[in-house]
Amino acid sequence: MAGMIQQMKQAMDLRSKMKKMQKELEKHVVEIKSNNGKITVSVRGDMTVKDIIFEPSAFEDLNIERLQKVLVTTVNSALNASKKAASAEMQKMGGLAEMLGGMGA
């Protein structure tokens, strides 16, 4: 019975740590500019897009296909940078593997 109570306590502690980590990740924002500097994408650590900002000149000589490609590339770059930043933040906070380490003990 004591083992079961201990496991439930560890599960509750893990849930609390994971919620804290999620809140911390939401605070971290990565900002990436397109190669031409006309589009800026900001992504939070929880992989949500915060902002997409276009320079007015992005619409000069409007080639919609080119604009779409630049936007997709910039969003993907921002998401990748955010994943790396989130991973580094998780390492600083102890990492998920370390949190799970006590679950079976």
C-alpha cells in the first residue's frame, strides 16, 4: 500500500513539474527573419506561432507563389529554432527523462 501511495505522489509531482515546464516554454519566443528580411515569424516554446510580420516591401512586385514559399520556409525555420530552444530549456530544468527516472523506483 505504501508503494502505491508513493507512486501516486511521484505521478502528481511529475504532473506538476510538467505543467511548470509547459508554462516556462510558453514564455520563450524565438524570432526568425526570412532570408530577404521581409518576413518575421515569432514562435513560442510550445510550438505556437505568436506573430507573422510582413515588411510592406514584401508585397511590391507581388509574386504570390514566391511569397508563399518564403513564408513557409520562414515558419519552418522558426519552428525548428523553437524546438531547439525548448529542448535546451528542458535540459536546464532537469529534462523529462530525469523526471521520469523516479517513477518506477
